[in-house]
Amino acid sequence: MIDADFEVVRDEAPPMSLARGATLVRRARAQLGVGTSTWWFVLPALGLYAFIVLIPTVRGSYYSFTDWDGLNPVKHWVGLDNFTAILHDDAARGAIKHTVLIAIAIMLIQNAIGLLLALGVNSQIKSRNILRVVLFAPAVMTPVVVAFLWQYLYTPDGAINRALGAVGLHGLERGWLGDTSLALWCIVVVIIWQFAGYSMVIFLAGLQSIPAEITEASAVDGAGAFRRFWYVTRPLIAPAITVNLMLSIIGGLKLFDQVWVLTGGGPGYATDTLSTLIYRNAFQFGEFAYSTALALLLTVFVAVVSGAQYRLLRSQEYA
């Protein structure tokens, strides 16, 4: 008869320490090769990136210091002559000015309109879902198609002048793209029309991530609509503001499609940007070395401006 109080004693291994467990895991990973050869999986992507981006960038940077015309295999090192020529080229200086103006205008106006649209469709209006689709639709259209559409609207007998004439405003009718004082801003209008909805979607994502309790509490405390936005909503959507400003400034600095289709850089050089000037010099005039120097200048300019802007905006997010 076995005593009921008898307990069977089992052989149990002592608990393994965390340090010993980690050591055994490292040994097993080393034996299996795990963690030591995984970088091989990155090589295909790195090779493709090097072939598409790094090698052309290095070669183009080298050509910007030569007199290569794009066809002749013989090329000579000319040092900084191409960059010196940029400083003395009126067309290049004008293109830099136009590029900066377009980028600043797009960054400020597009994001202001996008934010207002986001605040509107984030409200409880019944048609907000339809409005989101309609306002975002231009952003998914091909830039070339949008440019051709607006080119027709801007013609002397186009829809804009006809609409002005229909309401008796004949004095405001213009040859919009042929006016050197208006053509650049006509391009800005096209870009803003197409991409304000894109900015709206990013702002809307930030607005919808804000808990309703926070805004309701500020309203209960007596804060008005503007104070609620400035002191509550704005700090909470700071990451969305950073993203939108970065995308718009970079897109504005490298703008090409819409400018080339609408005006081709004209009338004269009134709407030339760095991108259109690079294209014209390279493929129409055969000045490849000079064009690569312009391209290198644009690359450095975009990197410096976007990097400085990113650091500034990120610091404001935690201010």
C-alpha cells in the first residue's frame, strides 16, 4: 500500500540562465550560417541600384569636367570650365531663378490649399467621401496629359478666355502662355491644380490620426477654431507637414514635364527651368558636358535644400 502522501520525485534539469541560452543560440546560428551570409540576399538589389543610379551618376559627374559632346569618343579634361560658364550664362541664371520661384510657390500655395481641403473633407459633411475622390483624381493623371489639357484652356480662343468674355470681362483676356509676365505663373497654377489633392490626402491622414477627445477637450476649455488648430491640430500633424513640404519642394525643383509641354521654356527663356535647360542643351545643341554640369548642379542643389529643410522641419516636430 502506497502512502497517499508519497510524492514521486522527477529528475528536472536546472533552469538555463539567459546568458547561457544566448550563447547556445549564437553557436547554433554560427553553425547554420544564419546571420553571417544574409547580406548575400541584398546583392541583387544593390547591383541593380548601382547599375541604374550610382554608375550613371559617377560617369555623369566625370563628364561634367570634360568637353565631351556625347558622340565623339575623344574627350578632354577641362576642370571647372563648364561650371564657370554656368555663372556667365544668362539662360542658366534665369533657369535657376525660375526653378526657385516655381518650387517656393508650389510649396507654399499647394500645401496651403491642400491643408484647407483636408480640413474641409475631414468634417462631417455628407459629400466628404465623394469630394475626396474628386479632389484627388487629378493627382493620378499623367502630367503630360494634364499639361496638354491646360494648354488648350490657355489658348487665346480657349475655355478661359471664352469664360471671361461670356461674363463681360474682355479686358482680362490674355494670350496666357505667350505673355512673358504670366507664363511662369500659369505653369504654377497647373501644378497646384494637379497636386493639391495629393497634399490633401497626406494632411487628411494626419488629421484622422488625432484622437477626437483632444480637440473636444480643447473646445470645452473655450479654445476657438483657430486656437484649436494652431495649438492642438498643427503640432499633431507636424509629420504630415514635413512630408508634404519635402515632396513639394523636391518636385518643384526638378519640374520638367509640364513646363516642356506647356511652353517648352518659352516665350524666349521666360519659363526655362534647370530641367528644361539641361534637356535642350543636351539633345538639341549637343552640349552634353555642359548639360551634365547643369545636372550635377541641380542634384547638389536639391540635396542641400531638401536636407536643410528636413532637418529644420524635424526639429520643429519636437519643439
